[in-house]
Amino acid sequence: MPTERFDCGLAAARHVISGKWKPPILLALRTSGPTRFGQLRRELEGVTEKVLSQQLKEMEAHGLVVRTSYDEVPPRVEYSLTRSGQQLLMALRELSEWGDEHFGHLVGPERSVAARA
């Protein structure tokens, strides 16, 4: 993978978590520990096998996920978070808390009124 260059840390973080499924993958790996591909796919309702595989490869390349392959029959592969992935998940939780706190303000009054109805 070519070396990426970013203007700031936020741009680098955005690049690493870009993709609809990366934050949910981080959360699933945090709550499940080492997890097999099929189990992840079942937990992440709506994700395709192709997209899950692609996002896991990207996360592995960025050092967020480690892929452990066992020499067994049938072959077994497990994914787990690295220390860097755990740290990113903590940062995303803080961002999520901020979003929860400010959600009503961000969606605007017309959306808030519709949500109350």
C-alpha cells in the first residue's frame, strides 16, 4: 500500500475510518473478541461478503485489525483489534457521545418536530 500523506491528524483518521462498515466492524470486534469472518457477517446485518472482506483488508493494512490464520482443516481465520484499533474505537465513542448530545440541534427544528410526532 502506498504511503498516504495528510495535512493533519483528522484527515488521516477520516481516511482510516472511511467506509460505512468500518466503525461497526470495530465495535463488533470489541464486543466479540477474536471473531471469524462468518460470525462478523452475521453480526453486521446488510453487509456483503465482498465489502466486509475489502474493509477488513483495508483495516488490516492500516494496523487496526490483525488477521490470524490457523493451519487446520477446515481452515480457520479470526480477526481481532490491535491496540491501535482499540484506541480508535475509544475516540469514536467520544465522537458518538458528542453526536448524541448535539443530535437535536444538528438535525434542525423541522426534523425534531417530525421525530416527536
